[in-house]
Amino acid sequence: MTGTFKPGSDAARSAPSDPAQGRRWAPGEQILWRYRDHAPGLKGPVHICRPVTVVQDTDELLAVWMAPGTECVRPALTDGTPVHQEPLATRYTAPRTTVRSRWFGGGVLKLARPGDPWSVWLFWGNGWRFKNWYVNLEDPRSRWAGGVDSVDHFLDIAVYPDRTWKWLDEDEFAQAQRSGLMDRRQAQDVRAAGRAAVEVIEAWGAPFSHGWQDWRPDPAWPVPVLPGDWDRTPAYMTS
């Protein structure tokens, strides 16, 4: 099954045009999936930008495909050191910039339900061997004409085909708090969101139960191009 995917017996319905929610994107449209630095009200600068192709956009779910080789924007230290190579104690305080780079490895399918403080990503290995789901804890996405914006919350969850799961990046989550990127209450909210996600996992709810691991991209879709104004400030709509 390729392109638009309507999984499960309770497949998502196409949403009507609603000015309060902004227009829906059609399958095959290209948008930007972005993350901003930590600041109140989505006012931090964009430091992650990934051009993606829309798979499905309905009342229940936004699904997008990030193709292998996509040119993206990612953070790096001003001296050129990749962020993940910086010692944890200074990882969030060392001076940063942004750089362009190609997404390496296989493509990624990203699924996000409106209002959820997380998105779910699917990863495959060679020959479309399904590897795992990845729950990225984040702000509910804010929509704008060219894509969605969010703020990453450091803590993540890996979910495997046998339905086992584990927390990821707990060390980075703790360091982000020590570095002042989130206060105690914010950290408690993130933990609560993570526990809510775990409840969905353990109940094997959507999207884990909907067979997205069998989805495949339309081979006619081109790899999206990173626009020159990838960091533009939009007028936000709803999540």
C-alpha cells in the first residue's frame, strides 16, 4: 500500500475546509516540519527544519514522509562540532548555529494527532524491514500555511515490534533541566505526557495498532527541496 493510507476499521475521515483550523494539505503536498529553540510562545529561532511530503491530513491525524537524502537544517556548535559529540554538561550551553545537511539512512514516517504532546515516527532498515516506532515528546504542533512548528522536549520512547518499550535520552532530559531549558513544572508536564503515551502503547492504541509499518511511499513523489526562507516566521493557526 502506497501513498494515502487509511488504516484500520476506524479509518480517519477527510476533514472539511474549516477556517478555524486552516486548510488541509492534500497527499503529495510538500511542507516543512520544524522545531524551535526553547522560548515561551514558539518565539525561539527555528533550529531544526525538515521538508516532508504529506501522506494524510485529517481531523484525526497528520502523516508525513521524510525521504532519504532530504536536505534539512540541524543545530551544530559554532566550532563545527556535532551537538551529540559535545559533552553532556555543556551540550545545551555551548554556542550554536545551524547547518544544512542531508538526512542519512532510511526515510522516516511521522504521525501526529492534533493536540497530542508527542509525535510517533516509524523507522525501517534495509529492504523495508521494520525496526521500531519512536515517540518524540514535544509541544502539540502549531500549523501555519507552510507546515508545522513545535518544541522538542528531549525525552523520548522507543517502541518495538514485540510491543515492548523503553525510555530514551533521560540523561539529556535531566541535563536540559540543569541547564535551565525547562523548569520543574515543565519537566513534570513532560513526564506526565510520557506516561500518557505509555498508556497508549500498553493499550496498543492508535497509531501503533493501525498497520502503518506496512505503508510505503508513492515512488512518484520527488524529494522535497529545502526552501531559502526555511526559517521564516509564520502566522500560526491551530495544532
